[in-house]
Amino acid sequence: MQGVLTGFAVIAVVIGVGYAIGRRGYLGDHGREVLTKLAFHVASPALLFTTLAQTDLSVIFSSRLLVTALSTAAAAGVFVAVGVVRRWGVGRTTIGALCSSYVNSGNLGIPIAVYVLGDASLVAPVLLFQLVGVTPIALTILDLSGGGGKGPLWRRLLTPLRNPIAVGSLAGVAVSATGLRIPAPVLDPLTLIGGMSVPAVLLAFGISLCGSTMPGRGPDRHPVLLSVALKSLGQPAAAWALAAGVFGLRGAPLLDVVVTSALPAAQNLYTYASSYGVGERLARDSILLSTMISVPVLVVVAALLG
């Protein structure tokens, strides 16, 4: 369980630093906004590009990835269905669906894959699926549901190509697919800039907690509780049912897909919500609660299937 505890300890410390920065006002009144914009427009695209450009795309062709895709669709689909019935709005429902199914495969998934599953590459299919498939679709919906939904059809169809996160992801995939080797003078600066992404996201998240009420309360209470239940319990249960019952996975492969599905909602979802100005409290509370609940969930999963 060292990997689980180590991963959560790293996240908690950086978020705590962000909270302290917010309380002391070191970055002024707009520190959170600046960090969010830095992560969304600069650091995260650089991180995604350098990560995907050096990844073997053959890992996407596996039954484990199919389990991940189906369990993600199941959790997100349930939230979308409830959101439509309850009329939570397109933007808010999109953020909630992401919080219900988009796992923290990067800064938390990697250490857990190393210490619990024994192989860091096991999170690569999940990372690729989310970056290449889920993220461009979700951000396009957010673009079209806001100001980006107006204008000629050709402009709306090109919406993903105007989003920095999607551009960074797709460019990285293109480089990997063509086998191009990026010269060190180009790759190294991008790697350095991309290294700011995770700390900036976690610090901004910590700053956002200053003066906030307890999570799971207020007007977003029901969407938050639903997304947390789906993320922490529904998605890993769906992954287990699909992996064991449909694809016949046993042993280590079964443990891999259930553990990755039980990871909490990713911190960068708060960056998306903040950048688009929709569902910010929903994202923040869902991430915080799912992160807290995922600790015992991951321990139980590893104990039962390990």
C-alpha cells in the first residue's frame, strides 16, 4: 500500500502549500486565475505533447483499454442521463460527467502503477484514451455550449483545433505515430515548461479551498454526491464486471483495470471548469471528496484482487 499512500501524500502536501499561499495572499487576488491560465494554455499542452510524443501507441490496442473505455462511458452516461432529467445544463453536466469518470492517471496514477501494480506503463492506455478521446470531446462540448457555439459550421467543426489541450494531445499523437524524433533543443524546453502543469493545477486547487464551505453542500450538493458515488464506486464496479464477466480477465490484468478505474477524479478537471467558468464548485468538491474516498477503496481493491 506504499504506492497509494505515497501518491496521496504528494498531492496533499502540494494542495496544502497552495492553501497556505492563498491564506497568506502571496500571489494576490488573482493568483488562482493566473495559475489556472498558465496550466491550461501553456504548461498542460506542453506536458501532453511531450508525454504522448514519446509513447508507444500500440498500447491502445488491448482489452484493458476497452474495459476502461466502457466503464468510463457507463459512469459518464449515468451522470449525463440524470443531468438531462434534472436539467443541470450542458456545461455543468459535462463537468459532472468528467468528474464521474475521468481518472487521475498522471500524478497519482503513475506512483500507484509503480508501487501497487509494478509497472508504470500500465497507466499509459488510460492516459492516452483520456487525452486523445475524452478530453477533446468534452472540451468541444464546453466550447460549443458557450460562446464557441455561434458562427459558421466550419468554425464550429474546427473547435478542437482551437483548444490548447486538444492541440497538444493531438500533436503528440501525430509525432508518435509518424516516428519523428524531436531534437533535444526543442524537446527539453517543452519538457521543462510541461513540468509546471501538475504543480500549477494542485496549487490553484489549494488556493480555491480558502474560505470555501465544506464539500458536498450548497446548490451543487446532488451533482457532487452523484459524481463522487459514480467515480469512487460505480466506475470500478463496472470495470470489474466487464473485465471479469465479459473479457474473462483474472489475476494481475483484472487488478490493473479495477485499480486504474478506482483512481479519483483528476485535478486538471478543475482547470477545465475554471477556464470555462462553469461547474467550478462541482469540480472542486467532486475532486476533493473522490480523492478522500479513493484511499480506502484502493486499499480494499488491492486487498481483494491482489
